[in-house]
Amino acid sequence: MQKLNLDKPAVVFFVLVFFLALEIIILFPWAISKISDLGKNITRVKISLTAIKKDWPNKDDYLKKEEKLKDAVSRQHASFIPVQQESKLLSFISKSSKNFEVEVESIIPGEPEDYSLDKKGKLKYLPINIKMKSNFHNLAVFLDYLQNSQYFFEVKEVKILAGDKYNSINMLICGLVEQE
């Protein structure tokens, strides 16, 4: 076997070539991916900074709107009838009707039904059948009052039978009962 005659500069050259090839094959792609990730992060930060610069002057308006929304949510929540206090709602309807010259003959609550917009099942419709006598104008004012009152009401059905002095009215309205 013939002895390989390598001089020292040639060995150093081949070792350097080997390490450069290793760096190009392994380390260079890894460095490129890191640079690419940094570029993406920089773009995300620029977009966030632009949004913050745009929204910062409106910060006080956003806080005021948030407070208004919280108040609206709490008012809406207060319009629900707490469980086991349905009689309070029926009493409210009866007392209010007197202010509008609406004569309530009967108020009959039904069984609570599922409220379709409530995904968690915490709210139920409370159907209330009401028989009353009134003229049409007083009925309309009374219904407007109920819908703008502290409680949530939805008029489901109104049947009016004309009479001499007063109309006979059968009405189905629903309130929202909050379950525990």
C-alpha cells in the first residue's frame, strides 16, 4: 500500500473545506429560518404598533363606551325576573294596568319555556295569558309602557274583539325568568 503523502497545508485546507460544507449544509438553513421568523415577528409588532398609534387617541372614548355597555348589560340583566318571583311581575302588570284605564279580568301564568337565544339555559320564557277590557288607544299605550318598563316583555299574540264601549282583549305576553 502506498503511503499518502499529505502536507500540512493540504490537511488544513481539507478540514476547513469540510467545516465550511458542514456549515453551509446544516447551519446556514437554520440561520435563514431564524431570520425569517424574526422578520415575521417584526411585521406583527409593526402592525400592533400601528394599531396602537391609531387607537391611542380614542382610548378615553373606548373606556366611556365600555362603561355605557356595562350599564346597558346590567340594566338588561335587571329586566329579567328572578326565579320564584313571578308574582312580582304579575302584580306589576295588574297595578300598571290601572294607570292606563285597562281593566284586567284575569292574568294566568303558564309554564316556563326554553328561551331560544340563551345557549346556557339560564333564561326561560314565562308566558302570561291576560284577559282585559279597554279601548284600543289605552291598550296601545299600556303595551308601550310594558315594553319600555323595567321588565323584559315580548308580546306574542293579541286578539281584540270589538265591543260597544270597550274591546275585549286576549293577549299572550312573555317575560324572561332567570334560572339559578
